[in-house]
Amino acid sequence: MSKYEIIIYWSEEDQVFIAEVPELPGCAADGATYKVALTNVEVIIQEWIETAKELGRPIPEPKGRLVFA
């Protein structure tokens, strides 16, 4: 499990839960249920980090919600 903040909300337009990771630009997933969206975004976080490493891009340290409050 990652230490990055995950924001999950219902999208009326898409009829799915959306899970976003604000500290990792473009990192998001969806799911038919809250739990599925959370499971999916955990996979996407790992893929985001792996891709950033392969491309030699910086990986932000998890800072948590106080950064965005």
C-alpha cells in the first residue's frame, strides 16, 4: 500500500468512482465501487512510479493531505 493521498469521489457523468492521486500528475483510476476504484488506483500508482523510474523522471515523496489543505 502506498503512502500517497488518494481522493475518491463519485462521477455522475461516468457512473463510476474516480480515484485520483494529486501528488502524482495524471495518476488516476476508476471502478464500479469505491473498493474497486481504490484497488485499481493502487496498481496505477505502482505503474506510475515504475514508468517515472524508467524515464528518469523525479518521483515526489508522499506528503499527505496537509500539502493541499
